[in-house]
Amino acid sequence: MKRPLIAIAGLSVLALVVVILPFTVSNYLLRLTTIAFMYIALASSWNIVGGFTGYPSFATAAFFGIGAYASGILRTTGSLSLPVVWLAGATAATIFSLMVGPAILRLRGHYFAVASLVLAAVLREITNAATVLTGGGMGLNLPTAGVVNVDAQTRVYYVSMLIAAVLTVSLAALIWRSRLGWAMRCIEQNEDAAIVLGINTLATKILGFAVSAGTAGLVGAIYATWIGYIDPTDAFDDLLSVKPIIMAFIGGVGTVLGPVAGAIIFLVLEEFVWRNVLNFHAGILGIIIVALLVFMPGGLGSVGRGIVKLRNYWRASRRGEIRAAAPPAVPS
Amino acid sequence: MLYVQILINGILLGGLYACIAVGFSLVWGVLNVINILHGSFIVLGAYLAFFAYTKLGVHPYLFAPIAAFVLFVLGYAVQLTVINRVLEAPVLVTLTTTFGLALLLDNLMLVAFAANFRKVSLNPPLGIIDLSDWFPSLDLIVPVDRLASMLFALLFVSLLYWLLRHTVVGRAIVAVRMDRYAATLMGVDTVKVFALTFALGAALAGAAGALLSPIFPISPLAGTNYLGKAFVICVLGGLGSVSGALVGGLALGILESFGALFLGPEHSLTLSFTVLIMLLIFRPNGIMGKRGFV
Amino acid sequence: MSLRNLRPVVSAVPGASHLRIAVLAAVSVLMAPGSMTCGYTAELPIRIGAPLPLTGALSPEGVKLQQGYELWKDTVNATGGIAVGTVKRPIEIVYYDYQSATPKAVQLAEKLATDDKVDFMFSPFGSGASKAASTVSERYGIPTLAPTASSSEVYDQGYKNLFGTFTANDTLSEPMADIVKAKAPNAKRVAILARNDLYPLALGQEFEKSSKKRGLEVVYFEKYAINTLDHASALTEIKAAKPDWIIATGYINDMILIRKQMADLGIKAQIVTMINAPAYQEFIDATGPLADNVTSATWWHPAVRYESKDAFGSSAKYTELFQKKFNALPDFTNATGSAVGAVLQMAIERAGSVDRDKVRETLVKGGFDTFFGPLSFNGVGQAISYVPPVLQIQNGKPVVIYPEVIKGADLQLGVR
């Protein structure tokens, strides 16, 4: 890791803040921070597949939704405790990824992107149709945890999402340092060369997919019990697949801490925009996405480059040359 | 007789689907960009046709070329300013960029037009052709507006085919799709070709929107539905292949119609998406078999 | 200025000097006793939380509800506010946009309860979201009025804080079935196409029950997925089953599409009932001549004639006020938005306080004469006290055909 001192200092400050928070601030801020943890976990989870291996996955919504419904169904039919239900959600999502992974991970590029995107759509329709089990379009109401004290409840979920986030980022860090991570980076750079090197690319990809699924499923499971109501359109929302990607982009795709920073920045932006612009927040999110991807595809690290690009574009348009760069010499 | 009617429904629906998908397929095949904006372009074309009809009395079918032109200009502008900058980036970036643009366009339309559903109610209505009027034993009905859209779909596809095969511009587009670097070497202005292709895709979307305005209710929220269908059709028919969009559209229309009959209407969407996944896994090049060039 | 208003002022001034804060604190402390006296200084407003889908798929409905709330608020605030004992307190409605996503509606309800600390709440739109958010109301003990919750499933959690203005779904199907039996005696076969969603499906099931009860044969009953773009197969099957009475439930765009495709396939029936779209002008505009003779039922219509003791005085007055403010006739969604306000106001005035327990008890007792109709609630909070009118589109205009007292015309049979 570059700049270790800054990173350690930043992490320590964050850790301190995180621990003190439940004792000081309002429930609203606590809830907001819980969402921050959720975003961190999802961004980091996506990063394992999308960042490390470079496979454009849009499957986060699918895993999230499975986790949410698994925990939801178990909570309404049985009387299992929260941690058991959460684990079940993570497991269900992992099993699902192991079922579809071998099939769709053979695809590359666009085909993989479309296949992963469509997973959520298929699951949404199946959930809608399986009314007896899932309540279908009517949604699922989860029983509350029995602890009616609001303050305690908020803190319970604060801690659980925090654990989910820490778990995901730690797994990402572990993978990054391991041979698995190395194999993933090889695949990201040049998959065919990786195969030549003797890496079992399919197994590597499946493993990464499974870890990503498990963590996203865990987050979904906690989310369902937290909100107390889920329905197919919200549990398998496409935005759940896109937002973690944006967050990872903001912070730096393929790094361990990049998604963390990106998630926090994204949440701050989202909250600020939503509070102030009542009926145009989707549009503003769109503008942010486009600006980000066009001018700063490297995330925070390339802010400098992005500014240079803007300046060049401005100069070029002043000179009357609004043309983009010619295609590079080397085929990608 | 029931099955024949369902088949007719499926074919007509397939024509509509082909209208929706042909522009999407073109952009995906040539620029290698999954254009999430496509659904929103269709909706915009439909809105333009709606207002042209209700305020100016222009028939949507007559308005279609105008809608196509407006969207052509818009598409050209969008491509030059935004898409061009991310053209060389991996699919993740391009897909997410068009997603962001779609969010923006949908929200703009929501603010401008409100989410109330509109539809063009043709006066006088085009009506239906009842086959039992001529052949009393054939109890089959064909709605004229869907038939017209089907014919237009064939028209679009043929025009596009002719354009790609027999005009210089078209050959340039195909050349760029085959190998963009080689095309540059041959003196083709790829930047212009990309902009042109994207604009063409948008124009097709706009025309489709105008044709669909008497058939489907219009709202900024309807764009994603069209997009979902376009995805499935492109994969079904073969990516980048214009005739593939037609074949894929027909196949999907028939599949959905019979699927709704045998499995129940609540499963028709599940069916199409499941088919999509199966195809992606087992036969990514679709029914046409190869990544067609025209 | 009360102490409660101090916090945002301070946070808006980052790095405020201690002196500034001290001065502000001193001033507000001095002002505080002022708000205790009656009549002279501005009264503390009564705050009502209202999560609404202002963007997203349900935004047309969200906007309509908001119009209803605003009309009520403005009408009442013009007279000084709601009378609580001897004091009149103005109304303040706290809006949040939950973007048509139910989990977000629940989160926002929680926010309104715990952070904004509203006194009362209005439910979000629709049966599904109302049910989900009612858990929050119950947890915090906040009396909540649901303007758009008709399915009995919403009220089956045994909660004490939920009160809805819509009568149950069977009050839409039963009168309609009676009319069919009376006016179309040779109608025997019924086909039902329902959207796979809480309210439309529940409604479809009620129609099935009502039909069967009267000896009609339900020859077709299927559900269609949300976002279905093509109903041709279902409608072709329906056509083959030769029904006399076709019932379709779903959202506005579904109804527009289904009606169009019915005409596309040449389906004719004696009676076609669609719920709730024909009550909206949008539907009539979008379907044009095809809307004629389509029947529907709705919980309120400008044609009803109720005299009331609420802020509006009568349904005719309400319609007039709405037209003046928004330049359009109110539909039932606008009206129910105003109705929840009217009921809450009457309950507060009767209880003589904004104490939640007292207001809740008053709500339970019922007996509110509003412009929307007389409102009383059953044991689980659903309205049971009025008959929703049945209407039919005749010559491009909705006409009430039931109940007899406000009837505008008779049922016309035969839909092209």
C-alpha cells in the first residue's frame, strides 16, 4: 500500500469516531452511519469481483436480494434469532453464486455484464411469482426483534452493519495479500496470459464471486431485519448494483480502502443532494456518475488528471477543436 | 383457433419488439456500447409524437421521421460530448455512463412532463381487421396499429440493411465494426462514424417511440421496460446484427405469447429473462449464430 | 422562538464564537416564557409527518395526495389553525420523498417519529406501504391516518394506531355485483384479470367472492406480472371464455393498456369494470372513445352530496375550494388526502388536546361527519361507515350510478 502512514492515521481516527458515535449523537445520525457501513460493505464486496478480477459484475443486487429474502422468510416462518438468520442469508447468497457462477463466469466483457444484470431481474420475477413463500408483490413484513426500545434497536443494527463492513473489508484485504488475490490481479490484467501461467482462472473467479455473494447477502439479510419490510422491486433494485460501482470508482477501483472512502463520500453527496433537491435527485446522481466516469475514471487518485483533462477540453473547445482523442495505437 | 390467434399476437408483438431493439443492437454492435439511454430515447420520441398529435394534430406515423430527426441530433450531441470520452474504456465504464445519462434524461422528462401516463388516442381509430369478415370460419383479429408497426419495423430493418450495404457511409460503419483500427488506416473518420452510428440508433429509437405512442402508455418510467426487452432481443437474435434484431424480436414475441398462455400471464417476464440467461450461457451468439455484420 | 429552534441556528454558523452562542441562548431563554401565554405570540404548530412518493413510479399519486393535504392545511390555517381547547394552533406538515420505495418510506416514517418528533402521521401511499409504515407508528404510539389503505391485510397486525379512510375492498365489489345482477340478469360468466400486487390482487379476490355469492360463474381468474407490456395472450383466453362481465384491476397504465388491447382483439362484453383508473381523468384522456361504458367504483366522487361539520362544510364546498386552488376537479385521491386531515382535526378538537392517547381514544369512538362521508372505524381501524359510489363513463364523463340517492344515470350495458 502506498502512503501507509496516512492510511493508518485515517483509519485510527475513523475507528475512534465509530466507537464513540453510539454514545453521543442522535438516532438519525446513527442510522445514517449504519447506511454508511452498508455502503462500505457493498462497495467492498463488489470490488472483489469488479476491482480485483476486473469482471464487470452487476450482480450485487441479486445477492443482496437473496440475503434479504432468505432472512425475511426465515424470520416470518420460524423463530430463529437474528444472527442465525443473517448467517442464513449470507449462506443462501453464496450457494446461489456457486450455482450460477460456473456458468456465467465463463463469459467475458459485455456478456458477463448483461448476464449478471439479468440475474437480479430473473430473481425479482421469481420472487414476485412465488407468492406463498415470499408474499409476492405484497412484500414481506418481518417481525421486530422483540426489543421495542428504539435506542437499543438502532444501536444493535449500527453494530451489526459495522461488523458486516469490517468483515467485508478484512476479507478483501486478506484476499488482496493472498495468492488468490494475486491470481485475480493476473486475470484482471490479461486472462489468457494468466491461463498460460497455469492459474485455474475459473476456480479463482468462482471463489471471488462466492465471497462477494456471501458478503452482499449478509448485508441484505441485516437490511431486511432492520427495515422490517421488503418487496421484490426494492430488494432486487438495479440501483443496488450500480451504486457500489460508483462508490468504488470514486475511491479507486481495485484497491482495498478505495471503496471505503468512496462509499463515505457517496453517502455524504447523496444525503446532501436528497435533502435539498426534492424532485431532481435522480438526475443529479446521473450527472455525478457521468462527470465521475468521464473526467475521473481513476477515482480520487486521478482528480489531478481529471482537472487537467477539463482544462484541455476547455482550451480545445475555445480553439474550435471539439474532437475527442483518436483511438490508441495498441488494441485493447 | 386460439393458438393461431396467439401466434398472430406473438408475431405482431414481435414486430413491435423489433422496432424497439434495432437501434439498440446497432449501437451495441458497432460502438460496443450498451446504451442504457435507449429506453429513454424511445420514451422521448413517444412524448414528442404525443404532443405533436394533441397540440398540432400531426399523425404519429407522419411524425415519426421528425421524431427520428430530433433524436438524431440529440444522439449526435450526446455521443460527441460524453460517450466519445469513454469509448475506449472497459464495458463497465460505458454501461455505467449511459446509466447515469439515462437517470438524467428520465428525471428531466419527469420534471417536464410529469409522470402521468399519456397515450395517443387516434381519432378516428385505426381499428381492427376481423378475418372472419372474409373467411367466416377464421375467427381471428388483427389490430391495424400493431400491423402498421410491424410493417414499419420491416421497413426500418430493410432501410438499415440497404444503408449498411450499399452506401459509403454504411460501408464505413460496417468497416468500423469489423476493425476500428484498420478502418482508421483506410482513412475512415472513426469519430464521425461513431457519432453517426449512435445518432442513427437514437433516431431509430425516436421513430419507434412515435410508432408506439398509440399502443403503449407513455411515461418517463416506461423506459426501463423497453430496455429490458431490447437486451433479451439482442442476445436472442445475435449481437450487432440488424436482421438479428428482427429475428430476435419475433422469437421473443412468440415465446412470450405462448408462455403467457401455458404458464400464466404472471410468469411471462420470468420466462424471457430465464431464456436470456440460458442463451448467454449456452449460445451467446444467439439464433443467428454468429456476430453478424449486417 | 422556542428552545427547539435553537439547534439548527447554531449548526448553521460553523465555528460560531462562544459569545454568539451565549447571546442566542440568553435571548431564547428570555423568549421562552413568552410562548407559554395564550393568544399573543404565535402558537406552536401541530406537526404532522407525511412521507410521500414524490418521485418514482407512484409520483402521480403522491402529488395528488399532497394537493389534498395542502388544501386542508391552507383552509384551516386561514382560520388560525386547529382549535385545541381555547387556543388555535396552526398546522405544519413535514414532507419527505420516499421515491416510491417502500423500505425508504418505512425509514422516513421512523425519522419523522424519532428525529422530527411529529405529533401525528399520515401513511404513505398504497396498501403495501401503509402496512409497512404502520409498524413504525405502532412502535412509537403515534396515531396515524391512512388515506389510501383499503385492503384488510393492512389492518391485520392488531395495531391500535392506524385509522384508514377507505372502506374495505369488498365495498367496491359487492355493490357492483348487485348492480350487475339487477340490470344484466342474463350475465352469467365472469372473467377477472388482476395485477400481482397487494391491493389489485386482493380486490380481484373480492370480486371473485362477490360473483360466486350471486351464482355467477367465474370462468377466468389470472394475475399478470407488474410491468407487463402485453396482455394479448390473457385477453385472447378471456375472449375464448366468452364472459359477460370482465373485471380488471391494476395500475393506471395497466388499465389503459388492457382496455386498448381489449379493443384490439375485438372483445365485447356486457359490462367491463376497471378499478381504479376510470376515476382519473388521465384514463379518459388516454383511452378516448374506448372509455365509454366502462364501470368503476371509487371511494369518493365530486357528485356525492355530504353535509359535514369539518373545515369544508360539504362535499360541494370542498369541490369548489379545490377547483379554485388547483383549477381542476378533485379526484378521490385528492379528496382522501384532505379527508385524513379533516378527521384528525375533528378528533383533536373533540379531544380538546393533542395528547396522543386522548386523540386516539376519540378516533376510536368515530362518528365524524366529513365532506368525504361519515367516518367511523371498526376494531382494527378501517372505515366502515359509508358506501363508495359506483360510476360509469358515459359520453366521456364519469357519472355516478349508485347509490340511489346521488345517482346521475343508469347503468348502460354493452362495451365495444
